[in-house]
Amino acid sequence: MKSVDRHLTDILATVQPLAPLEVDLERAHGTVLAEDVASPVALPPFDNSAMDGYAVRAADVAGAPVVLPVIEDVAAGDSELRAMGPGMVTRIMTGAPVPAGADAVVPVEWTDGGTVRVTVHRPAPAGNAIRRAGEDVHAGEIVLREGSVIGPAQLGILAGVGRRRVLVRPRPRVVVISTGAELAEPGTSLGHGQIWESNSFMLAAAVQEAGGEVFRAGAVTDDPQRFLSALEAQLVRADAVITSGGVSMGAYEPVKEALAPLGKVVFEKVAMQPGMPQGFGVVGDDDVPIFTLPGNPVSSFVSFVLFVEPALRKMRGLPEGPPRTVRATTTAYLRSPAGKRSYLRAVLSGETVAPVVGQGSHQLAALASANALVVVPEEVTELPEGAEVEVIPL
Ligand code: AMP
Ligand code: MG
């Protein structure tokens, strides 16, 4: 049997980072920056008020309380070049440019709020409540580096430096196809021998959480020809394909039957539990990577975490490697098959990890109650309560 590590290495040797392309900001969320972004101007671009209040000369309010004449108002967005002489004040709003001649802002709370004359109750030091030009970013400064994942704050600074379009590695477009003659769409009634199709919903969400854009193709039956036509119909929009089911050792295994003869997808046994039957390769004229995951829901899920998510990271241009793990102490005795690396569903809380009841690869409810996978190495068959274990947080 092939090792988990070897299978991931083979996958990562095949998948490549997606080519960068320029997108509008609206399309940039969740993508990975493919250029260094510098600000064309200083931020803030001009000295402006940090508060609603009065622009003053600090020297004029040093002897507060004082009464001073208000010459005019300046609001945010004001485009006049304003100036004021000694002994005068300008009423100013947050974000408005500080008039020439003023060197401090007195917050309205320190005054009587007057509009013709204002009584200032407290002195303000020079520079008070003024946001200086360039305090956040200097003109020409790099604000985001290539390789940054663009989340909300990163979108904020891109827009904040005036970018409309940006060079990114896009979210990988991933098609999810489930197979199985027994599968009924949720929301329909179940006939005898049927179960509701769950893998495509689970895998689609996993793709989105991993930064991909997903097309859920829904379920096809166990006819290899129907599977192939469903696959071909979807290939045009795919950077990667995930299938579930139809790859094990039985009869009626449509994914294996359809793809094995093409010679570019390898079906093999990986020394892991759950998830032993795996397939990976490429399909179509463009050699689109395809992950043919086993159908048991927990197997499908664990296979996604171990193999598909790292591949999507590489496609996005992020550093490659296996899933991140932490160390924790098990609260229960654990068993694991010899020769296979097992991934037990568990609840991680702080430094301890508790395996959940129901470790069967069909036990989806147990999976849904877990937030971590305990990794038990191939050569280990049992672990006492209190043993230190490696854990993949989900
Ligand atoms: P297979 O890998 O096709 O042999 O399927 C293994 C087990 O997983 C069978 O019990 C299937 O009914 C179940 N299964 C396969 N695909 C799905 C799916 N999309 N949703 C829920 N269960 C599935
Ligand atoms: Mg099946």
C-alpha cells in the first residue's frame, strides 16, 4: 500500500499554481495577491482633523478658558484652500483638511459648541487631534506583498490606496460530482435502498472554505458513460475536479471504470483509515487534476483534508505542505489498525482531545460533532489514555 505522505507528494508534484490574472476589487476577495502593491500617495494625503471640534492656534487657547470668534466651517470633503489668522478659529469636522495657520484641534466636548463665538474650556497642545499626512503610509510605500491572501482588511487597504484592479492568483474553480445509484437529492423522499446525497454539499463547502470557487454538479448514477458525459460537460469550467464514490473494489464502480482505461488517473490503496481507496490524475485536453475520493462520507471528508486542501493551497500560490497539526493529550484509550495511519474524529479542547463515539467511515453525525482528527501512526495499534498525540484541527 502507498503511504499517505507519498500520495500527497505525488499530488503536489502534479498540481501547479494557477496563472495570475487581473481582476476588479469586487472579484478579489479570497484570491492571493500576485504583485507587490504600493501606494501612489501618502495616507492620509493631507493633515486632517481626528475629531469634530475647532481648528485653533495652540497659543490662542493656552490661557483657557478663552472666547474666540468662529470665522467659518470646514467639513470633510471641503476642497477650498483655507487659512486663518491669529486669534481666530474654524469649526472643523472629522476628516476635514486642517486650515493653514491652525496647529491644533480642540474637540467640541471641550467647548460650548458656539458657531459665532466659541468658549474653549481647556487648552490643547500643538498637534492635538490632527492626523498628519503620511502617518499611515508614505508615498511609494508597499502596503501588501505578493502572496498575501486577500481578506476584508486587505481589500480595505487596496481600495484605500486607490486600486480598482489587482493582479491575483484566482480562487481555483472546482467541480464536485457525486456518484451512486442509491443517492437521492435531499428534500425528496427516500425509496427503499436509497440514502440522501450528502457528499457533494459537504465537499462543496470544504472547497469554499479552502478558498476555491465551487460548482456542485450533483449526483450521477453508477453508469460509467453517464459519469463521463457529466464530467466532460463540467470540464470547461474546472481547474480541478473532485468526485466521490465509485472507486472501491466492488462492481458498479463508475469512476474507476470510466477513468482507468484513459490511463491518466491512477487508482490505488493508500495506507490510511478511513479512506483507503484513492485515485488521482488528470483529465481532458488541459490535464485538469482530478481527485477521485471514496464514497463513504467520512472517508471523503478526511481525504479532502489530507489531499485536496493542500493541493488547493498550492494552486492558490500559497506555501505547500501537509495539514497543520498540534499536540494534545488523549482523554481515552485509542485503537488503530496496524499498517495504516488512522484519523480518528475527536473533540479538541485546549490541550486535551477526546475521540467521539462512532468511528465508522459512514458515521456522518459523529463527524459533525468533531472538530479535530487524531493522527495515529501506521505502526501504533493502541495508545493509553493520557498519551500525547498529533491532532489536525478542523
Ligand atoms: P462507494 O465508494 O461508491 O462504494 O460508496 C461507499 C459508501 O458511501 C456507500 O455506502 C455509499 O452509499 C456511500 N456514499 C457514496 N456516495 C455518497 C454520497 N454522495 N453521499 C452520501 N453517501 C455516499
Ligand atoms: Mg457507489
